[in-house]
Amino acid sequence: MRKSPERVEILAAEYVLGSLKGPARLRFEGWMMESGRVRQEVWFWEQQLGALSTAAPAETPPPRVWSDIQRRLWPEQATTTLPDSAKAGWFWPGWSLMATAAAVLFAVLLLQQPSPDVERPLLAGAIIKADIGDPLWLLSETGRGNLLKLRSVAAGSAESGKDYELWVVPEDGEPLSLGVIPAGDTHQVALSGEAQSSLTRSRTLAISLEPAGGSPTGSPTGPILHVTRLYEL
Amino acid sequence: MASVEVNQDELMRLLRSVARKDRQAFQQLYSQVAARMFGLCVKLANHRELAEEAMQESFIQIWHHAGEYHRDRGAPLAWMMTIARYRTLDLMRARKVRQTAGDEHLEQVEDKRGGPLDDSLRTSGSAQLTGCLDELSDVQRDSILLAYYRGFTHDELSETLNSPVGTVKSWIRRGLMVLKRCLER
């Protein structure tokens, strides 16, 4: 294909926009390597369209992003970067250690994002892989509100005098209780605005074993049975 | 809301230090641009996990290639945002993340030609490109902005805007050329 000025002009624009794909994109990258004129054309569009990038609302990334960058660039320093991630939540390391390995929690969760014009349901799910194949609970959103429906699948009842309690694990600070959940039944949990926004950010839920009726302190007091991250599907 | 004010001279100084493998400067650079960059990645990918991974990839690339930055690549922030955008698009393609474009959106686009692109982006985008976007037709502008901010493919644009792929391609190409003629004036 000839590198006519017109063709370079349009392909450079489409390259930067992202609409140039597949073999055509690779071929154009070859042109960029060969020709300063082609690179100049690309830089023109990167500058012009780059101005659009500042219009997207800023959002602070979770602390783990920086920790992971450090870990990947300087693995020898991995131990010194741990305090950064530990700052994100006091209980995280403990929770991970305490979470029993021989358990599977499968959660499917629909988060309704507030939007003035269009309701855009966000389908999310999570899997913790372990030794047994059956999910213990299934989670799904019901209706248009912030209502989670929790269906027990293979979870056994808590031992006598104990209850399972569901928590949102936020990026920072204390976990938020979503209340006691039964085994062997269907149960609905109403998400407060705070719980919903925490969950949207952290994508993490946990289940702990608490005295009957739930934690007396408002924070987890018993062993953490499951910690699960949610993934958009 | 995160602190989003950035000083390009300061970024330039930090980039030079990063090119000399100064880790402290790299951390400062991260703290200055992370929020803006993450905002763009999230908007583009509509997927937080992927946006986080794109952030990682972008900063690793910035660490290794800071020395290749030069003024012809635009302001330092624009250069880094461009890297973040490319890495996000790469990951989106690799994972074939599909944009949600359900029937609700189609109806809305048909009614108002508004669609999934919020007005704030459309207007602030216009201001940034010194009004040149205003010279485009509505469909040309929306196609370009949806491709830019949401990484929509031709097929996804065709579905969202309820028009044949060939038509969408031509909107984008003609729109980009109108934009260029205007920007060159």
C-alpha cells in the first residue's frame, strides 16, 4: 500500500483514535518505524486528541495499583512495599490468612450505578477457587434498588450459637456489616448508599463466623471464612 | 475528588529524573498524574480491574521509556495519557471486553443522538479542541468521541448508533478530516 499523504493523514488519525485495528494497525506501526513523516502525523493527533483525555473525571486509583507497579519493577523490594498495601486496610493480611482454603464462594452481583438518564446495570461476579466444586452462596441483585438476594447453595448451617455475617470490605477503613445471613435459605440484604459505594470501589466481600445474632462490636470478631473479589462479567 | 491540578514544568522535571532511573521522582510522578490517568482508563474500559491493570502497564512503560519523551510528543501529561489510552485499548482488545450497549441505549440514541456519551464530556471535549468539534455533524462528532472515550469499535458504533458499519467508518474518517482542516487553520 502506498504511503500517500492523504492515506497517512487518515490512517494516523484512526491509529490514534483506536479505530484502526488488526493487521492494518500492525502495518501502520511498521510505517511509523520507517518514516519520520508518519510519526509526526501520529504525534499531531496524539496532541490534538490528547486534549480530550483531560475531560474525563479524575479518580484516585486504589493503593494496590502503586504497590503492584513497585512489585513488578523491583521484585527484590517486595517486602518493603508491603506497608503501603497494609495501610489500605488493617485487617486484610489477617483476613487472608484466616480465610479457609477449603471453601468456594461464588457470587454474582448486579450493581445499579446511579445515572440521571440511563439505568446501566453492571453485572459482576466472583469466584474463590478451592477444593470443593459447589458454590456455597449465590448473590444477585433484585429489582432496581440496592437489594441483594443471597441464595444458599451448599453452605451448611453455622455451628450452634453462631451465625454467618456478611461484610463489605472497603478499600480503606473498617468493614461494613451487611448483617447476618442464613444457611439453607434465601435471604435479602439491603445495601445502604455507603455500603454500595464501598463495594463498587473495593469489589470485595467477606463472610465471618460470629456469635448468634451477629458481631456485638460492629466489626468482625470471629474467624473470616471467605473473602471474595468481584469481577465484572 | 482527587487533586487533579498538574504543573507541566514539574512533570517535565520529574520525567527527566525518571529517565535517569530516579525511583523517588517516579513515585512523585505517579502521585501527580495517577488520578487523571485512572479516570481516563476507567472511563475508557468501563471496567475497574482492567483499568487498574492498564495503569500498571502504563507506568511500567513510562519507567522504561521516559527517556524517549520529547516536546514533539506534546506536553508531558498528554504523552503519559496517550500511553495510558493505548495500553487500555490493548487490554480491551486482548480481553475482547464488550461495551454495554443494550436496547435502552439504542432507543436513547435514536431519540436524542445523545447515547452513552454524557454531555459533560461532549462539551468539555469541544472546548479542548477549540471549538473544532462543533464543525462536525452530530453523528461524526459522537462517533469520534465514543471511539475516543469508550474505545468503541466500528461494529460497536454501528450497533449503538443503529447504522451500517460502512456508514460509521465514513462518519469517522470524514469527521477526522474536518477536524484536521479546522485545527490547521
